[in-house]
Amino acid sequence: MSGHFFWSGMPVAFRPGETIAAALLRAGIADLGRPDGHLPGGRVFCGIGACQGCIVAVEDAAPIESCLTLAREGLRLGPLPALGTGHD
Amino acid sequence: MASSAAIHVAVIGAGIVGAAAAHFLAAAGARVTLLDASGPAAGATGASDGAVSVASKRPGPMMDLARHARAFYVRCERDGLFRGLFHRRSTFLVARTAVEAELVARHGADLAAAGERVVEVDRATLLARIPGLGASVCAALEIPDDGHALGYEITQRLLGRSRITIRRNAPAAEIVMRAGRAAGVAIGDELVAADAVLVAAGIGSAPLLGLGEILIPRKGQMAVTDRASLSGPAIDGHLMAASYLAAKRGIAREDGHIGLVIDPLMTGQFLIGGSREDHRSDHATDARTIAAILREALDLYPPLAQRRVLRSFAGVRTASRDGLPIVGAHPRREGIVIATGFEGDGICLGPFMGACAARLLLGEAPAVDLAALSPQRFVRVEAHA
Amino acid sequence: MTEAPILIVGGGPAGASAAATLAEAGLPVLLVEQRDQLGGAIHRQPANGAGDHVWRPARHRRTWAALTARLRACAGMIEIRTQTVFLGVDGAGRFLFDDRRAGRVFASRPRAAIVAVGAIETIRPFPGWELPGVMTAGGAQVLLKETGRPPEGPILIAGSGPLLPALAAQLAKAGNPPVAVLERGRPWRPGTLARLALAGGPMGEAVAYAAALALGRVPYRCGALVTRAEPDGAGLAVGIRAGADERVLRVRHLLIHDGIEPNRAGIPLPAPEAAVPVLLAGDGREALGADAALLDGRRAALQLLARLGTGTAELAALESGLERARRVQAALAQALGSKPMVPAPETLICRCEGRSYADLQALADDASVREIRLMGRFGLGACQGRFCGPMIAALRGRPVPAASPPRWPLRPVSVAALARLSTDETE
């Protein structure tokens, strides 16, 4: 294992060159979203960045496809629409 | 044959104005055929932001009409016609420089003089209402009585509740005259006979009415983002930068001007606009213009840096040569009523103006004095030319 | 590079093949790829250090090795930009790219373009297809290739098509044989195998997959399909129907797939004769599979060379290869074809916006595509109609439009990255 990023504040280990999706799935995190009743939550589905089901929020940046984006040390991620902004 | 008492009106243009006119004509017992080159809300109505706003209007007849039109929305929502489609939402007029602050203050005074509630908001209060607002924002006014409605939803609601014959993919070739009176509309080889014709076709009105020099297309490019919120609008009001006000008040800038508005949609997404490109009537968007709009938007509201653009699109506004809409009986051709030239104010004014046009077609007086919008004003100009 | 390059979008077999062919002919090439490595889906490369252990036909490995060798041999003519997503062509004719590493969008005006972005999978929706734990078979295969390891826990594969047994075989060889493969069609009718062989289908591969399934004791049931999926603790309870038999399987992963189709949403229309010629290649033009994609990339490059006046197109051999692939696809479609199904009303159709089949039925039968979008709110979300579009076309009995209107951005793009747009034009 080569590093950790954070999912909702929890550290997740990843291997070098691995996508965020692969690391999350290995950690048993398949549910990527906060469904709000009428919108389904996120999860990895097509694996090629087309379905946008695996989109995750990134601290201080725009959301990204977890199936396409390489995991990086210290990245802070969470379910859409945004990381704990306290605006709810 | 239908009842001989029922007037048959052909309405050209199924945007918000035409749809409203058709609705109110049908409600009054008229027989209505609504014609569109494409379909309901296929033009500017379907490519607009959701502002039902008095705040953005030029002082004078426009501001006054907008107050009537917004009150009309409130009544229609309360009476059920627009239930669930119209929402109260403040407009914030926002300044980022001392010059802009002066403009905003002047505009606020004009609004107050027209009877509108205007609230001065200091930076601290503004930040509490709209967290994350840009550091360059120095002054703002809140217009708390403004509202929000989506053009294509209003159009669909207006058309869904009446027995109107809608003809899609039916471009009007010409208005057929017989003995100096409108007799109907030619669609290809077919004549749709009618007792009266309403032209509410936006930029498509020009060739039908011989108004080529008087109507000016003004393209506006916009972008829609993903959701910032899962539960309703992401911020507490519609943000309107001084640049938008400058354009609406006719303070000339170089062409390609951006009048910045940030519209928080009910879905939690943002609609960000927009460019003002005179004499452009195409629907293409280009990266440089959209990028420029986004740079302005990020300066005004930096939290947009956490959003993604889902799509870009363009609408074509119909402006008139003197900046006022054209509503009234055709000066020379009997049986034709015109309702166009609403520029970027069609969503706000549309339902009310459609209702006024319906009254005119039925031979009644409209709810307000529309003399300032009369098509006659162009005839006089030409007579002196 | 002083001369405007030929732009190749997509670093899978079609794009890589086109790039190599053009570079070998002496033309400068700009090859952009959304991932950090070339390969596309079929040749998805393992992440650093994962090791390339996923079982697959040896010729795939050989093909890719040969392609990458050709690319290396003319590296001087090819600029490769990875982690770069194609955003389409704007109204001013600029080709736009989202450079994810640099965090900015850049625009360019290439000499010509070959767009080879591959296919997306077709999905038959059912209640619960949106749940975590449900993935496409292709998506699972891409992850398997990336990590070299199968997912843990019981796996069910369902849908239709040759990818199902292929993936099942790979998972079995990787150490987690699926509990079953459910094929909705009934391919094993008399003569199917013969027809497939006559069409030139990869019979050796088929036999190898069958052997792997037998060895892994993976049941392959025909005429069987998934009716619904529900959350079940950390996994899923999947309803299955085969004929009159209904049962529930408890699994961890449900992998679904009903075919592939070109990923055409928003892609520029082919314009071989335009001043800036645009061609499509590979599965993004016509879904014929990886072997055909290789040929099709070369075909597009040769066609472009002929158009640019620097070569004659010797296309006959390539065309016959593509024809053969078409025959195989047709034979497969005939073998696997089954009755279209009406989903339960609560089935999600537009996952991004939470719109169901009931919401679709509430619209007029003859509602236009535009009305379905604006009034029904189908396809207004982040995937921009890529998945619900084909579903809706199928449900309304319309053919999937060959191409949706070109637009940009054809993938969501960061506001900040687009605001930082850089163009290669002097202002």
C-alpha cells in the first residue's frame, strides 16, 4: 500500500497508480452517496467515466469521477454535493 | 361549424407570450389555433433564466409594467394556474467597485420611486445571507419581492389547461389579408383561416410584419452547473451584478458585453448568464464567451469553483430599436395584434402581456395603459423619415 | 510542433492504431486519452505494481504489445496527453479538452480529427439497478484489469451477450467464480453455433470460456433474467425469473450488461470532406469489438491520408475485416435476441435525475425528444442522457438516433478549469 486519502474523514488505503474507485471498493465502500429520497445515491457503475454514477465531492475543488481519477495522498473526498460545508 | 359567436384567433408563436395569449383567449371562449415553427417553448422561452424580476428593469414604463406582471404571477400562483411553478425569491443587486455601487444606488432609488421595496444590505449581512460571496463585493441592495419561474414550465402549464389546437412544425409563411383585413395564416400551401391573428413569434415576427429594421436579435449564452444543494435553491436569492444593470439601463458598453446573473434553480443547480450579442440569432455557444462569463461569476461568487458545468446553451432575445416591447394593434393591417420585442424580460412580462394581448384581440381594453408600447410609434418615425 | 497536428481522441485500439498509422506516414499527431494510461477498455492496463495477471486470449496481449511498440517507434511524431478529457467542439470550431492534471481547459485547432472514444454498455433497467453493488459487466472487467483481483463475495452476472461468459471466465480464473451467469436469450438453438462459426466468430475463444466456466462450476442459464434488486445487509437480494420459476439470490455484486453501442452523445458529426476533416473510428463509430477497432483505426487514418493528399487508401483488406466483424455481430444478435420488456413503473430510467418509467409514461405517446428532456426532465443530469437516452428510445419503440446533436461540453467540466481556458490563438 502506498498511501491514504480520506472518505468522509475516514482514511482509505490505496496502491500506487490505482483509481479512487478501486481503492474505495477494496475498502468495502460501495455506497458513494447520500440519497435524498428522490435522487439515488452514487456508486461505481460503468467504470469508464460515462455514467457519472461514481462522482464524489472533493474538498475545495469540483467533483470528479472516482473510476477515472487516480488516488492521491491526503485527498479529502466525500459524497455529493459537497464536503461537510455546514450549510444544510 | 363552431358557434358563430366564438371568434377564431390564430396565434403565431408558442413561447410564453403566445401560450399565455392562447390560454386566456380560450378561457374567454375564443377558438384558438396556436402555430409554431417548432414547438412550445422552442425559442427564447426555453433558453432563459428564471427571473421574474422587477429589479432588473429600466426605470419608466418597463419597471411599471414589470410590477403589474409580477403581481399577475402572484395572483396566478394563488389562484392555482401557476401553483408550484412560481416562487418568491429576492434579487440581490451587487456592486464590486465604487462606480458600480453608485449605479446600484441610483437604480435602487428608481425602484423605490416606482413603489418597490428596496433593502440596503451591508457586507456583513450579505455574507450571512449568501456565505462565500466574493471579496470584491462592496455593496448590495435586496429586492425581496421578486420571484422565479421557468419559462418552459409556465408555457406547458398554460397550454395544458385549455382546449387549444396546437400545430407544431408549422412555420408561418405570411399573414393572408383579404380586403384590408387579416384572413388567416399561410403554412406552406395551407391557409389556417382566422378572424384575427396575434404575432408573438419573437425574432420570427420581423418578416411577418415588415419589422426587419425594428426588431434586433440579441443572443445570450448561458451555462448550467451541477447541484450545490440537494434541497432547493443553493443560495437565498438571485444575484444580479451591476454589469447586468448597466446593460438594461442602456449604458453603452462594447459589444460582447456580459451582463452577469447567477440564478439558483429550484433543483439546487446554478444557471449562469450571460452574453449580449447584438444581431446574432444563432444558438451556438463558444468556449471563450462561456469562460469569460464563468470568470466573472467566480469573482462574484467563489463557491462556484466547486461546481461543474453540465451544459452550455444560447437563447435569442428579441429587442426593439428603442428598447421597449411592441404590443398593440398593427398600425396598418386590421385584425393583427403584435406582442413581441420583450428582450430579456419575456419571462417576467410574458403571462401578463399575453393576457393583455388576449383582451385586445377580443376588442377589450387591456388591464393597463399600453400606449408606450404601441406599434404606432414606429409608423410615426417612418412618416418623418 | 509547428504544423497543426492531427488530433486523435481516445487511446484505445482504434485511436492507437490510427495514431501509429498517421505518425508512420510522417504526420504530427496529438493523441489525447482520459485515463493516465493508453489502452481503452479492452486493453485497460494494470495499475502500477498490480501485475498483468488477468486471464484473456494471448492475441490480445500480443496485439497491444505490437501497437505500443509502433507508437514508441514514432514517438517523435506523437504527442500523448493523458488525463485529458475531450469536451467536444464549440461553436467557433475549437476542439476543447479538459486537462485534469493542469486543472484547465485548453482549446486547439487541429489539421483534422479522428474521434475514437469507444462504446458504452446498454442496460436493461429493473427496480434497484441504481443500488451500490450493481455494476456493469464492462465496468467490473475494467476494474479487474486495473487491480488484478476480483471483487470479494458472491457475484451474479446477468444480461445478454458474449461479454457475460468472458467476464465470468476471467473472474473464475482470478479466484472468485460467479454464482451464476444469467443470459436472457436462448442462444443454443440448433444451428446457432454453426452460423456463428460460418460468420467467422471467435470459436476458439468461446470454447475456452466454456471450459473455464465448467472448471469453475459456474452455471450458465439461458432464458433467465433479473427482475429486481433490493438492499440486503451489505449485499443485494436479487429477484430472478427463468420461465415460470422465480427465486431470490443473495449476492454481494450484481454485474449487468445487455450489449454495447457507440458512445456518440454530443460527439461531432463525421465530416470527412470538411476543411477540418472529422472521422470516427472504432467502437465509437460502430460497435464491432476490439479486433475490428484496430482495423477501423487504421482505415480512418488511411482515409484521412488520402483526403490530405499524402497517400492512397488501400482499404479493401480492412473493409473485409470489418465486414466479417459485422457478420459475427449479426449472428450474435440473432442468437441472443429476446422479447423487449416493459419495466415496472417504479424502475429508474434517468438515474441522474431520479426519473422513473412511470414519469416517462406520464408524457404523451408522441412527445418529442425535446419535450421528454425539458418537461420530463430525462437526460438533464450529469451523464447528459448517455444511459437513459437509449433506454427511452427502446421503450418508445424508436431507433436510437445515430447521433445526438453535437454539443459541448460533452462531459461535465469544472467551472474553475473552464474559467482558466487557454487557447492557442493570438488574441
